Amino acid sequence: FNHDSMDSLKSAIKTSIQKKMKENETLGTAEKVYEQIAEKSKFSISPSIVIEQSQSELTKKVNELIMQGKTVDQYLADEKIDKDGFIEKVKAESVENIKKYLIVEKLCKDNKIEITEEMVKDFIKEIKDTEVVNQDKIEDFYKKNKEAKESLKERLKFIKAADFILGQVKVSGVEKKKPGEK
């Protein structure tokens, strides 16, 4: 436990929640922009990539259910779908995720948005600073777990791309202004 007082703990929790809320809001808004771009774009996605992504998404979804203490059958009953419907739902989500990934990759390439090792280190430090427990283990975790570090790098890329695109979009016909601008 890395906080010397309740006030310090409260502050860390509050900061962590605020940061996550802002991040989720930014990503959620960007998601809507990506959906509009995807609707107006043509994609040629290999069926093998869709199958591979769908298998990965299916495994992830089943693991989430297990962590929630649910069975697949309980989930199917709750969602009022059968196994084929479940597979189709995951496949559709996979196609959308692939499109979103391709849009973000193109956006980053065209606008020279790169994620440097320094940015990843700073992001890990932010996570560490807002973590309530196990702060001392955060950096070590990402040093030892290359997959987790790559996942974090991808998340950071999506955040940076979202920040960029939201700085470019027009809201209700008016250019979006940065905080503090008139």
C-alpha cells in the first residue's frame, strides 16, 4: 500500500477515475467518428483475418464471461440469442474492430502520429502514479510482459489518434475549439 494517508489515497482514486472517464469519453467520441468513416469507406478484408480475429474475440468474450461467473449458456439466454447468433455477433464485432484498426493505422501513418518508447514510459508512469496499490510492481510488469506492453502501446496509439481526430472534427457545423479558446 503506497499511500501515507487517507487523503492521499482519496486523491489517487479520484485522479484515476477522472483520467479513465476522460480517456473513455475521448475514445467513445472518436469511435463514432470512426464508424462514420467506416460507413463511407470501402474495405477489402481477407476472410482468414476475419476468422482469426473472430476466434480471438470469441476467446476473449468467453474468458470475460468466466471471470464474471457466467456460463456461455447463461449469456446466450440473457442476450436471447443462440450459439450461431453469438458467433455471428462476435464476427460482426470483429469486422468492425478490424475496420477501426485500419482507420487508426492509416490516420496515424498519414498524420505522422508515432508512439515512441518515451511516450510508453510516460504512460506507464501515469498508470503507476494513479494506481492505488502495487505501484512498485507496475513498471516491472510491463518490462517482463511484452504482450501487455504492446497492448498498452496500441491503446496509447488509439488515444493519440482520437485526440488528433477530435481536434479536427466539426461539431454541429462549428469547428471544435480547444479548451480555453474563445
